[in-house]
Amino acid sequence: MTEGIVLAVISGAVTLIVCMINNYAQGVKVTKQHDKTIELIDYRLTELSEKVEKHNSLIDRTYALEQDMALQEERIKVANHRIEDLEEKRSA
């Protein structure tokens, strides 16, 4: 009977050791996969930030161009009025 108890204790200890080794190996594997995932997320976030920055820069430049265009349109209107005034003076 003591022989059966000893075998059961040894079997339980071996099973426990195998489970601990397996858990450690799985933990290492999960940690590596987690690190890869974090690196990928960081890379994608960096790329997205660069794209957003380019987009925002484009929006700022477009706004500045629209303001310049409005200013040029106003200058053209003023020049056209001057031309009309000069033509009226000349024909009168």
C-alpha cells in the first residue's frame, strides 16, 4: 500500500512539473506574440500619425491658397474698375 502511495506522489509530482514547464513555455510564447503585436500596433500608429500630419499640412496649405486666391480676385476686380474708369475718361 505504501508503494501505491509513493507511486501516486511521484506521478503527481511529475505531472505537476510537466504542467509547470508547459505553462512556462506557453507564457514565453504568448509574451513573444504580445511583443510582436505591440510592435505592429506601434508601427501602424506611427504611419497613421505621419499620414494625418501630411493631411493636416495639405489642409493648411489649401486654406492659405484659398486666401491668396481671394486676394488676387479682389485685386483683379480693382484693376478692372480702374480700366473701366480710364476707358470712360478716355471716351468722354
